[in-house]
Amino acid sequence: MAAGKSSSASKEDQYAALRELYRPHIDSFDYFIDEGLDKMLQSIRPVEITKGHLFPPKRDGRLDAPLYPQQCRQARTTYHGEFKVDTFIQCNDGPAVRQTFNFGYLPIMLMSKLCHLRGADSEKLIFHGEEATEMGGYFICGGMERLVRILILQKRNYPMGLIRGSFVNRGAGYTDKAVIIRCVQDDQSSVTIKLYYLLNGSARLGFWLGGREFLLPVGIVLKALIDTSDREIFTSLTCCYSDHYERGKGVVSTQLIGERAQIILDEVRDLSLFTRTECLLHLGKYFRSVMEGFEKDDFETVAEAVLKDYIFVHLQNNHDKFNLLIFMLQKLYAIVDQTASPDKADALQYQEVLLPGHLITVFLKDRLQDWLRKSKRLIVEEATKNKSFDLNDSQEVRKFLSKTSAYVGKAIQSMIKVGKVNSQSGLDLPQRDGMTIHAERLNFHRYISHFRSWGFLCPVHTPDGEPCGLLNHMTSTCRISSFYNSEGATKDFQKIKMSLIARLVGAGMAQLLPRIERTGPPEVLHVHVDGCIVGSIASAKIEEVIPEDLEVGYVPLSHGGAYPGLYLFTNPARFLRPVRSLLGLSNGGPNIELIGPFEQAFMEIRCPDGGDGGRNKLFPATHEEIHPTAILSVVANLTPWSDHNQSPRNMYQCQMAKQTMGFCGQALKFRTDVKAFHLQTPQTPIVRTATYSKYCMDEFPSGTNAIVAVLSYTGYDMEDAMILNKSAVDRGMFRGHIFQTECIDLSAKSRDNVTEFFCKSNLSRDTTAAIESDGLPRIGENIFPNEQYYSVCNNLTGTVRPIKLKGSEPAAIDYVAVNGTNFKDRLQKANIRLRRVRNPIIGDKFSSRHGQKGVCSQLWPDIDMPFSANTGMRPDLIINPHAFPSRMTIAMLLESIAAKAGSLKGKFIDATPFASSVKERSNSIVDELGPMLASYGFNYHGTEILYSGVFGTEMKCEIFLGPVYYQRLRHMVSDKFQVRTTGRIDQITRQPIGGRKYGGGIRFGEMERDALLAHGASYLLHDRLHSCSDYHIADVCSICGSLLTATVIKSESQKKAKRDMLGLPTVKPPKNFACQACKTSKGMETVAMPYVFRYLASELAAMNIKLELRLSNRTEHPTTTSEES
Amino acid sequence: MERAAGGVSYQRFPRVRIRELKDDYAKFELRDTDASMANALRRVMIAEVPTVAIDLVEIEVNSSVLNDEFIAHRLGLIPLTSAAAMAMRFSRDCDACDGDGSCEYCSVEFHLAARATDSDQTLEVTSNDLRSTDPKVCPVDQARAYQHALGGTEPFDTAAAADQRGILIVKLRRGQELRLRAIARKGIGKDHAKWSPAATVTFMYEPEIRINEELMETLTLEEKRNLVESSPTKVFNIDPNTQQVVVEDAEAYTYDDEVIKKADAMGKPGLIEINAKEDSFIFTVETTGAITAYELIMNAITVLRQKLDAVRLQDDDADLGELGAHLVGG
């Protein structure tokens, strides 16, 4: 415990690998703080903004008292900081007034630059009630830990050719082909531009504005961008075609391009638009009504604004935009002519990610614009209503501006809390809800997986069922490019771009500003840097210029393949992963290079298994994978020898690892999770992968090394059931607890506006000993169901209302915390944590690490378990051998042998998958482990001879016995069992109610009824559907057949009462019912029926339909015997 | 005894030969009986020989990192010296009290009070901190230390006595405190494993190994060596003088059939024949330290006897006494 400085430093390094996993989240939020905020504010028109300030979280009231995350969790509040913006307000040409607006509070990501815990060491973290390994990356909203999902988006600034049926629906003449580019500005907001191909050979440029798509003839846009001539457009477009090329390698255009260029130009001419000014006027006329804030500007200004804000927003220069549009047209035609293949939108190659910081930047911008819009409307309304309103009075204006400003912070908070992006424009995002999720700390596997959703993706770690393949997890080595370089400094993209271009020019690239060169593939290739065409390079020269430090997508010349070019990407939010470069470097040694999915598709990467991966000698490998496990996510990497398992089993294990009941956290004492599962005696696995120690999984172990015997014993292990050793359970195996925190906030849920507070009743008989004088329970007290555990006093009446424990399980009070005193120093807000003991019982679920789950079917005592004659060992757990042949989880058998050898040797066994493919020469694992076992006097194959515990006789077969790491899953019978004999019934139908919570029954439905009918089990059927349900004896008048007209005759009942009083034997009273319709009791009979039938009769009566019963065997039975069923 | 079926008496007189007897370990042979008898003895030793263990814990203060249930469970598993357990009463049928643990016939009270004062050292609360009200019943390592202090003979394995740190219950950080009252009661392993006095009780059939010497002569030395090495345990050896395969330690044989399989693979079936003697067993007994191995065996025989008596007396409808509890408890 008394750790020196040096050991704590090494501990930090130990967590470095773990920290890397959370990087994308935190880096992106840091970007938001450092840069995104300012850039975004600057891009908002028309307010001039100097600086936005975001403050670190502070406690209410007290200045400079920092607010720590733990306090937020405890008090169910939000970890947020104040958000202020300095602005200049100018009215017409009046003086500019500097003002600061308060936009409420923005949630702060934990461990970001504004978090108080940034850079804190383990000791400081523990001091503040956090885990020693706390990595942050999430927000705390209302006490809940929420994190922003990483979503897949289309790769930014890359023109993608697509064929999609829905494009035809854009209008008459549209085809299914288009080139789409998602342009991303500096402030991370994006506008998608679509270039549709028309049947007549022309193209339309489409983008979304104000909730609808605008489609412009491409010629107008071309002409509006720069001063140009028809000839120039024509030559630019047709430059990539030359007569002497046949349809050879790398030829992307056909002679049709000339005709199409003509059509595009004709379209513009038909509109009699010739000059740039004319085009701009045309556009401005069209857009002035929809562009906000430009109502009074002239058409040209509007058109310029449209071009700036909506057309290729990632580029500032109109020449660049023109060049890109020409390039996109060329690509579009190549796809139409099938000289280039369309891109696949679903391939990772064309995708990037949406990071939390970027999402917040974009959403905040949208909200601020919304604020301006709203304020404007308010001011305009006021100005029309109130003649004396002076726009030059900055104070007045300020009043209106600040009216809705606090909603900005609230909107961001609610976005993180609920995950819904409420915006009119949709922000160019693929989805509007489900942006955030709750970071569950059920166990570490589950927790860590939250942060790695979507990635350079793991093929194993995905759910089976509906979201299979849609919900993915990043591989353990995958990173996301960010705004920060490895030293933590902000990247200057402008600088990077300039130096890149300089290097490219040095390598032989011809710069082509301002105009696109008059030629194209296959002679030269266009060079794109982040979606900007910077030049062209002779296709023969290209092989020499590839630098190592950025994503270089070199799409080579091919016949009918992807549209060629050299695409360079430096932008953030790209996937990256490290591989080893085999190309000789200046320093000689092999080095690690970060590659992206776009370039990966055109790279030759070798797996270090010695094979050539099917590539021939023409394409020698230039790179090598660092280790084959790089394809697996963190959780998938923890399965030992997963390369020996059938693949779906590894998938199941990834699911189950996330459901295990393990160590959810070491700071459990300070946690306020609604439900936390905790294993009392976890162990570290004997057989483990390299990843296990790399990510410090020992801090959060999730299972126990159980001695497992694979044998069919007593039949209680059939069908995936398993027998546990009761004595082992007695000694603590798989024991666990559930911690439930109740947050009681009396100020929030005041009844009828009467405040309540915690208080103990003065009358001693009203309360139990568990409640202390403040009305809260005593820590350590055991509370049984329906016992009081806290009491609440009504401020108005002064009555004390005790609250009883719900459910059917006893609980211990683990912890009570009081949060603030709002109401006259009375307690109103408290957290009560209950602890429930969950020892293994029949029906609890367990699983190994190989997708082999099972339910405990018996707890046999030690003496009944089979035992080994030599060692005296009794297994902790018995599973059935039938679990193996069809599931083929060989690794579980290997684990058993390996763990046995490992425990004899006293060493952990490394079970990293694919290890054999990396080693030079390797035997099979069994050949390594077998001799080790034999040297300790055990069977080579891990089997043993066992004796029956019941009979003491030797069992005539060898039994596979060894330690296997077993996990206890969180599904427990105590939470799920549902049983009832009698109980609550429905008020109307008198049938049993449903629902486990209310002690209801399980529906015995139509199909169940059919089954019983088919079996002829009519007595059981009658019992289920009648006797145990809504059995009812109704009085029916056999004369009129009515079910509803029976009324009690009073005198009869009085007589009965008299007999009761006299103590006379109660004979069956004569008919004490009479039919109200027939005015006689003569025909009254009692009939047993389901109560719903009577209900039906009354419902029908309400509709004026009389239901008449005819009692048949009346004549056979004398009327006195009235019971019939 | 006159009731033996058909007038023929199947009564046998089992023989016991003790090979090794230490305080917590015993090895003995049981002959002239069958598996049912041997297994009954094993089962009784594990599950029905009574000991004393902490059963009821009243926690006064617990500010340690472990919760109350966890500490109570750990306390229960500490082996207590239970030599007197046979003479004690089960608290459920104790007349002196209603089983509330307040009488000396059925229960022993323990106290534990520990508080880590302000030093940076973590305080380890161990079984040595448990204070018993009855000197006869205390944690086993306390008893060991006591014996040691008296200068008497070391009751248990001497190697273990080197570190008398006791059994760790919980570690306390500065300012944390643990104070509790615990009541130990008599019980049997069938109810809860904490009352089981046996760490391991196992028996094996005595193997009978016959080597076909004629066939063995046909093997080369190399083959013989392979044969000997095919068994993972050292059952056979080669006599360095005669170079014959001899049985070195028959009891090391685990009935794994490895040698027989090897012989078959060599094309010499019947080279070695191994049979289990159906009527002789070799027992290995290890105790938790609550009682000595000798006591464990003797008490087990007593309990087994009582159980058999109960069966015999069932017809006579006699008073079963304490035995009834055993039968009902089972």
C-alpha cells in the first residue's frame, strides 16, 4: 500500500494501454474546448463573437469550489460548466456594443481538459471517490453516466460514386446514379452535395436547405462559381478524353463526354444565362426567400452566400470548388459509362466516425443559430407591438437576446441525457435519436465495450440477432485520428496541407491552380488533399511520392475499377490502426505505421503466419500485421485460444462476458448505480491471453477458477444444466451481492404541492428499530419485505408516513447519504443503498469463457460428488459431455488441461489466440501441455479416474477434470421466478392479474388450452381455467333465462341470521333469490360459471342485447339440488 | 444377529491397519469389507462428524471495506478446536436454552474488537484477534500457538507453525473499526461445509498387479523402459541388477490403464494384469485441524455405529436420543 513515487509512476504506464482505448472520446471533446467552440462561433452569422468561454464545473453558490464527478453522481446532478460568450452587437451603423451572454451550462466530459480530474494520478482519483483506473470519456447527466455513441458516417470530403434506386424518385428524368460528397467545414458541420445524372446526359446538383432538397442545373453552378467561358468548361470536362485511347487500362471517359458537356452548356443557354453575374442573379432570386437573414440583400450577395454556405463548404476558394465539381462530373460520367465502378457506401473504406466533441460542436452551433432566430422573432414582434422600442438601446435588445439564451445549454444537456438531436435541419446526420447511451458498469467488459462501439471492426464482437453487424466494436488496436498529434499539441491543418503540397510538387506533381489541367486519367492522376484538388501528377511517376505519415489512398489505374486518383487525407475522425512497415527506412529498422481503411484497400499487408495470403509475386507485401489478434476487439481478445473455437461460440462469449457478475468497480463504496452486481470472491484466470494483463483486467476480475468435471452424473446435468458442489458454494464459490441505490428526492415529488421531509414518528409503536431519529435507516440493519425502512413527514398535516420495503427479498442497508438541505434545514434528498445477498441457488446461470452457458440444476453436497482416489479432489462443478461435440469449443478442453498443468506448475498459462501462427516452429498445444501433466503424475490427456460419491465404486470411464474459469451471469432466478396459487385478481373480470411485480400469474393462453385439450386432460383444464381462475356461482332464473335479474330477498337472509344467532345448524337456506323480471323465486337456479361470462352478459345488456340461458337437465334433477357445473 | 438372512451369517470382521498417523493426517488400510462400508465411513467422516464453528455473528461496528455478510461468512470458515464437540449438544435440541446460544452446553461465545489507530500501516485482523469464552474452543492456530508457548509438543505439522499469523479475516485501514460478538455452535458438515472436519477423505482399492514374466522376457530393455515410463505415476521400475520389470509402488497406480494400453500397443496383450481387490481399501484422511485425524476416524466410527444402532433399534421403537437428530438431520 505504501507505494513510492516510482511504483506509482509505473502503475500509470500500466494503465496507458487502457487509457488509449478511451482516447477518441476525450480527444474529440478537448478539440471542442480548444478549437471547435471558437471556430463554430466564428462561423455563425450575423453576430460577431470574440470568444466563447466554457468554465470548469463549480458548485452552486460557492465560487471557486470545484465540483467533482462523484458529487454529481451522488446528488443526481449534472457535471457541467458555465458557458458564456462575448459578443458584439451592432445596430445598423450604430456603435458596436460588447456584451457577454450566459448560455446556461454545458456538460463536461470526464477527464477532458476542463475536468478537475484531468491528469490526476490513482491516489488523487481514489481520494475523490473514483476508480483508480478511471478513464473518463463520458458525461454525467442527472447522476447518470452517459456517453456519446461513435457513429459511422460517410467519409468526409471524398466524392463517392453511387448507384441507388431511390435517386430515380427525385423527379422525371433522374437516373439511379449520382456522385455524393460530404463536405465538412472547419467547425465540423457538414453539408452533403449530390450530383445526379439525368437521362438526357446532364447533371443536377442537389443539397438540403431548410428541410427540402434544392436541385440546380450543374451548368449554372459552374458558371456562378467563377468567371468562365463555355469553352473553358467544355475543355475542362473533356480533358480526360483523348481520341487515341481505346477502352484500355485506366481510361475513364468516352467520347460521349463531349456531347454531355454540350448538353450542360445548352441548358444554361436555354435559361439565357451567359455571364457569372447573370447566374448569380438567377440563383439569388431563387434562394432569397429561403436563406435566412438575407431578406434585404441583393440577389448577388444571396447567391454568393449560398455558394459559400452550401456548395463544397470544405473549400474556401471558388476555383477549388469549380475544379472539384468538374472532377465530380468526370467521375459521374465514368460511372455512367461503366469505365469506373461505383463505390460501396457500406464498406469501411468509405466511412469515418462521428466523435462526441464533433457532435456537440455541430449541435451547439445549430442551437445558437436557433437562439438567434428566436431572439430575432421576439425583437421583431416587440418592435411592431411597441412603437417606443428602440433598436439602438442595447440594454433593451439584450433583454430579448438573453430571454432564451439559457435554453442553449439545456438543449445540449437534454441531448446527452436522452440521446435525441432536436434540430430542424437534421444536421446532416444519419440518425436523430440514440446518440447517447448509458455507460453501464455491470462489469468491466461491458463498460469498456461501450467506449469501443463502431470501429476498425472486430468480426467476433457483435451481437447475434437483429443488430448483428450493425453494432460493432473497434479492435483493440484501432484508434481514431484527432486534432492532436502524439505530443498532445493541436495540429495545424493549413500548415500540414502546405507542406504536403510542397512535398508533392517536389516529387513531380504539377500544381494546377487555379484551373484543372486539361487532361486526365490515364495520363495524369488528380491529387486530392482532404477533398481539394491540388494538382495532377503523371501516372508513371506516382509510385515514388507516397509519404508515410498520412492516409494516402492511391486508387490505381484499372479497367472498369474504382475511379483512379491520389487521395490524401489528413483530417480527424478517420479510423487508424498500426501495422508494421516493411519498406526500408532511413533509420533502418522496421517501424510502425498508422493506416486507414481507405488506403488499406489498396495496400499489400502480410499476416505474420508465413503465408502469402494469396498474393502473387507481382505484388510483394509492403506491410505486415503486428499480431493477428489485431482483428479482435478488447473483449474478444480475452477469450483464451479463441482460434480453436467454433466462431459463433466466441460471439456468444463476447455477449456473456458483458453479462457476468464480477467486480464492477473498486470504488463501489462511492457508487450510486441503480443496480450493481458484485462477486464476493473473484479470482484471476490461470489461463489468460496477453490482452488480459495489458488492460489490467485483474483490477476487475469476473469469475472463478472452478474444478470442472465433464461427466454425466445423476442426470441432473442434462441439457446444459450443471451441478454445483454445495460445499464449494458453502465455502464461498460464486457468492455475490446486488447493490441497489434508491435516490429519494422529496422536493421533486411533493404530493399535492405539500412539501415532505424525512422524519421519524414520535409514536414508538409506529416505527421499527431500523429507522433512526432522522427518518432514515441505520446502516447495517437487515430489512425484511414489507418492513419499514424510512419514514417521511408531511409538512402540512404533520403525519408521518413510513415506507416499506418492496419485493420478496430481505435487504441490508449498505449506505445512506444525504444530499443537501433545501427546505428549512430539513432532509429532503437522500440515497439509500440496499445490499441483497445472492448466493448461488438452483436456477442461476453460469458460463465458461467459451460460450458454454448453463443453469445450476442441483447443489450436491461434497459427499455425493465423485472423487478422485489419489488426490481426494471433488469437482466444484459438473457439466455434461454432450455440451461439446456439436459446439466444438475445443479451447475449453484446452483451457482445462492448461489450467491443470498451470496450477500444478504454479504459473499462468498464456492462451493468446493465433500465437502458433506467429511462432517460428510450434507444436500443438496439447503436445506442450500433455508432458507437463504427465510429469506431475497425471494423465497426458487431462483425464482422471473418479469414484462415485454415492456408492464408492470406481466409474468405468476416464473423466475429463480440470480447472476452467467460470463466470456467474447476472440472470438469477431470484429476479425471475414467478409463482402463485391465489392472489390479486382483476377487478372487472375477477381473473388473476399478470405481472411478476404484483404477484400475478403466467398467462395460460389459447395454445396452452389446445395442448391440454389434445391430451384430453380435461380435469386439469377445468382446474386451470375455472377453479383457479374466475370461478363463480351465479343465480339464473330458469323461467326467463336471465343471468342478471337475481335479487336477494331480504327476509330470507334475516331468517338465516336468526338461525345463526340461535346456534341452530345452518341447513342450506332455501332459495333466497328472486328474479326481478319474473317477480318470483320459483325458477331460480345456481349455475357455476366463469365470472367473465356474467360480465359479458352485463356488457351485452348495456347494448340492449339480452343473453338468455336455457338450463337443460332441470327435469332430471329436482330443483332442490342446485349445484351444477 | 440371529436375523441374518437364511440362517447364514454374512458377518465379517474388518481389519484396520494404521500406516501413518499424524495430527492432521492419517493413512490406514481397511480390509475384509466392501465398498459400501468404506464409502459409508468416508461419507460420515466428511459430513457427519460434529465440530464447532461460528454460526451466529452480531456485528456492533463494521467500517471495514468488507460488508457484514462477507465477514460473517469468513468467520464461519475458521476452524475451531472441536475435541469437545462430540460431548456438546446441538443448540436446536438443547434444553438449557432455546437455541439462542446463551448456554454453555451448546455454544461458545467469541468477541472480536479491532481498530486501526492512526498509523499508516494497514491492520490485519486475524483469527488471533478472536477472544473465546471457553478455552477448549478457540481458533486452531491460536491453540497451536498456545501449545507452542507451553513448550509442549507441537500438535500439528511443525512446518506450518513457523508463521503464526493466524487466518486473515479483514484488513483495516486507518480509522476503520470492527467490533463483533460471535457464537459458535456444534454442527455437522451436511448442514454447512464449515462444520466438516475433513479437508480430504479418500480411499482407493488396493491394486493387485500381476506381471506375466514369460512374456516380459520377450521384451528388449528399451521396450521395458518404454513400458515403465508409460505410466504417469511411478508404479513400475526396472531392477538395475536383473533388468526385470518390478512393481515399485502398486498404490501409486491410478487405474488409468496406461500400462495395459501400452502393452496392447506393443502387441503383447496380457503382459500386465491389474485388478482391484474388492475388499481392501487404502484410506487417506486429512483434517482441517478442528480435530485430530485420530479423533476424526474414531468419531466417525462412533457416529456410524450410532446410525446402525438406530436402524436396528427402529423396530424396537426405542428412544434414539441424540441419534435421532442424526437421522432426522440426514
